[in-house]
Amino acid sequence: MVASPNSNPLALERAHMVEEQLRRRGISDERVLLAMGVVPREEFIVERYRDQAYADHPLPIPLGQTVSQPFIVGRMIEAAAVKPGNRVLEVGAGTGYEAAVLAEMGARVFTMERHAELAALARINLEQMQYANVSVITGDGSEGLPAEAPFDAILVAAAVPDFPPALFEQLAEGGRMVIPIGPPDLQALHLVRKVNGQTVMQRMDDCRFVPLIGKQGYSPAKP
Ligand code: SAM
């Protein structure tokens, strides 16, 4: 799927990121660690910040958005317990990096992005990496993607003010949703599972994401 890690000059930094930022902080799912050790994050980062591709913080991407810190990406994917063949919805495609990690793990990925320019960027990045199992959809992902539901996992990569029932409805029975809920300046990452049709919520870490702008998210006027 992607070039051998050894052929990439940043492979050492990537391996270091996996050990120091992910494994040492408790991410233990070997499939997540393996995928994040393979996907060349630098290919998704704009030129100006490429030398920081494996830094332990989020990085700017076009249109005032960000690509999440590697630890947060790993934490979300591990919590979502993504398995090969799972149908996964990501809301907030950004650069396509997180979608690439999900695809590397063998998921069938649908990723939504409200900015057409970013959706195009994600598409180009994913095509260059030859990930065929990802569809990038331009549009408001706050209401999900009913035409492709149900999903085994939903990862929301932007902050919502309240729990979004429309997304929960699109989870399969036994499905997992990982989502930052809270005010714009600080949220709590939540794992939401569908058990016998009911919501089982577990609070994870404090976090800070850009706002999800949409019908079931923040309004563009007051993010
Ligand atoms: N997962 C991305 C990556 O790997 O590069 C980073 C996601 S970034 C933290 C959040 C993204 O959510 C932004 O690109 C933003 O434009 C997008 N977004 C915000 N509201 C959205 C909505 N209603 N539907 C889809 N995307 C949205």
C-alpha cells in the first residue's frame, strides 16, 4: 500500500513517535501501533510544517484547521476498536491522515469534510498513498451519512456542543463512536457504544478540537 518505512527519511522519527508518544502513554493495540508506524504522516502535512510531522502536538492545515496530535489519533482509533472490514465513518477529513490510518487497518472508510478545498486535499493525499478503501465526501458530516449507514465505528474529529442523536442512530448495534463533546475551548473525548440499542457513554480524556460546524454542531457565526 505504501512505501517501505526504510525508504523514507522520516521513518526513524515515525518509529520514535510510535514508541514514545503512543506506546509509552498506554496505547497498546498492536494494529493501531503498526498502522501509525507505516502511514507516512509527513505526506499529509503542508510543506511549511513537514519537518514537524512527528511532533507531539497538532499542526496547522489550510483554512485555519488542524491535524490532530498523533496521540489523539491513536487514542481515538484504539477506543473505536476498529477491525478489518469494519465500515467506519470519520467526520472531519482534514488532510486525510486519520482516514489513512483507518484504511491501513483494513477498514472501509467514509470520511466527510465541510470544506471542499480540504476534501480535495484529502482525496489527493489518499490517492497518492493508493488507499482505495476510502471515500471522501464533501458536506456537513454533523448529520452523518445515512445512505451508507450503519457504521461499526464513527470517529468525530471536531468538537460538538452536545451529544448528536443523528450520528448515534447511524451506529450499528455494538458500534462505537468516539467524539469530543463540550464548549469550544475545552472538551472531553467520549466513547459512546450502542448496546441493545441504548447509549453507553464513557468519558475519556480532556481535549481541544476545532469546532464541528453544521446543523448538529456549532453555528458558523459563534463557534
Ligand atoms: N482528521 C483530520 C486529519 O487527519 O487531518 C483532521 C480533522 S480537523 C481536527 C477537523 C476537520 O473537521 C476540519 O478539517 C474541519 O473543516 C472539519 N469539519 C468541521 N465541521 C465539519 C462538518 N460539519 N462536517 C464535516 N467536516 C467538518
